Amino acid sequence: MRRARLAATVLAALATWVGTAMAIPHAADQGRVPTHVFRVWPLGDSITNGTLEPNKGVGGGYRGFLDADLQAAGISHQFVGSMSTNPLPTLQARGQQRHEGHPGFRVADIAAGINGPVVARGYHGGWWLRHVDPDLVLIHLGTNDMVRPLARQLGIKTAYTSPALTAKERGPFIARLTGSLQALVEQVHSQRPRAIVVLATVTPLGHDVCDVLSPLYADAVRHLVLRERAAGMRIVLADIWSAFTARTNGKCTLVPDLMADDGVHPTSRGYAVMAHVFELAIAQVAG
């Protein structure tokens, strides 16, 4: 019943975007993965960790919901990673608490830690791919890069801010951010070419009306997936941004109740929506 209600919510949100059909390529385009226990590496920032707002959290974040969705879909899996923060009792009981969600990390921070040392936001570590051999790499990254120039404009409380971008500066900013994301994706691919990358568009920022950067970034990520797939990479898109947004009176708006009061992290319901979009993408290659 919960799965049916959640599916209806997600499908209703996705229906607002005309291009939804391109969000998840057919399995025939990717080649199905042989059936076995899929090692899943959730890679990202505080949203992957499961933060709700400062000093609070949704235990397991989207990972708790995704674990349940994958079980319901009959997809055997094992979450892997160097982190086990923000645990959920059910994930711990199942040995599924591992992840690579680093609060406050930008794309460059994650890229540094994949195959080298990283010191950022009080974290000291890295060399993550020395210790994991994932079948599926779930990437949701870019929020912390965008929140800095948007923080003052959106009234978001964060220790990391930068001057707001002018309309002329937005395009080059998104191009640089997408270039960094592309380099990260290709870095993972070069180290683990057998793994399938599930690359997500990120959740929007704010509360009601869409911010000015995440729509541009979402479009850039969609095109990045198409380019990398054309080049032969095993990659699939999880269009989370489209599941969080709608068109209301000709304006891009946020679906109610999916974003927390801080304007950065999803609510529990939002994390559930994220999980369902990831599960739909995974099912295309793991079914």
C-alpha cells in the first residue's frame, strides 16, 4: 500500500515535465546486469547522509526507503561505503548502513576522496575506491556548489556563502559545475569500468518557486548522461529534480512537502520520492 501511494505521488510529479520519457533509458540501451547481489555505493553529500536540517536527520535518508523499495522489487543488494553515520535501525539490522554521504561536500571534495586524500568540513580520509567494488554507483551531487551563491537570495542559513551570481554568470557557473561532475563520473568509470553509474539530477533549493540554478543544472546533467552513454559508458539517469518540481501558472514550482524548512534538504516524504526515482532507474538495469 505504501509503495502504491508513493508511486502515485512520484508519477504525478513526473507527469509535469514533458521530457520525462528520456529520464530513464530502456534496459536494452544499457544491457542488463547479471542477477546477483548488487553492491550499491551511495555517493554524495548531506542529502545522501540523510540530513533534514541542521542537527536533525531522517534516519538513513533516502537509503532507508530505497532499501525497502529494492526489497519489494526483488532486487538483492548491499549498500557499501566508508560511512555509517545517521543510521536507521532497520538498515543496521540488515547490515545496510554503509554509504558515502559527506555533509557539506562539494563536487570537488568528493572527487578528491575517490582515489586520494581529502580534508574538508572536519573530515579527514579518502581513498574510498580502494575499499569498495560497486556494481551500482548512485551519485547525487552539486547542491553545496549551488547553495553558496543562492544562500542569501533564498534566505538559506549556511556557514558557506558566496556573492550571488548575475544572470550572465549563471551559464558559465553551471558549465564549470557540470564539467567537474563529468570529471568525477569519468574518474569513477576509469577506476571501476564495470560499474553502472546512476547519475541524479539534484533536488531543487528553496520552498515554493524554483531557484534559478537547479533547473539549468538538471538540464546539463541530463545532457551529460546522454553524452557519456553515447561514448560507451554504462550510465543511467535518475531525474530527481523533475520529481520535486511542477509547472504552476506557467512558473516552475516545488511540489509541496518535499523540501524541509531549511530549503536545502528533503523532508522524510522527499527522501521517499528520491528513493523511488532511484529504484526506477536501478530496475532498468538490474531487473
